[in-house]
Amino acid sequence: MTFPCSSTPYHMGSLSTEPNGALVFAMASGCTNAKVYIHGTLTFKGTMSSGGNPAFTSTINVLFVVTSSNMVDIQSNFNGVLMAPNAYIHAVPGKHHYGAFYGSTVYLEQDTEFEHRPFNAPLPLQ
């Protein structure tokens, strides 16, 4: 799934990626962040990229906001800020995450690496 560069947040009912699936954020000069609101379930098993733009490859500046209380399941390397204030966030072992997780409960299994990086844009108050 490709997210074209947009200053408007994306809204979706649920988001699920399989191991061979990819989330591509088309970052470009003047458009350096993305906001995705998920009003149901988030299950992430795939990959994330910045669409091949070398200026944005190492740090994908994406904010995911989960508005439901459904469990969030992170099964692959995750790059972004995940805000799920009413949800349980579960990250499986042996993965490396860049960003931040905020949830009612955040459970990182053993051998899970986490490198904190803030969301580098104003946070929406929606």
C-alpha cells in the first residue's frame, strides 16, 4: 500500500499487512511526515519504506494513531510513532523498532530492540 505525500491525515477502518506486504510512504522535499488514523485494528507483519527516497530512508517520520481499544499487534520491524491510548500494544521478540509506542499497556517481548525517536512534526489534536 502506498501513501502519497499529503498534508491531510489518512483515515482507515483497519490496517493489516502480511509478511510480504509493504507500507510505502512517498516522502519528498516539503512533505516529510505522514499521519495515519486507524479506527479499528492494526496488525503489522510487513515492511515500511520511504519509497526509495534516500533522504528519508533511515527515519520514516510517520504517526499512527489507533483510536479503538483493539489490541495492536506488531510482528515486524516498526519505524514510526504509534499512539494507541486505549489499546494494548504487543511487539513480538527478535525485532528492532525505531520511534515510540504509547498505549494503555505496551508489551515488548524479550530480545526486542527499541530505539526511541520522536515524531518530528506538530501533533494533531483530533
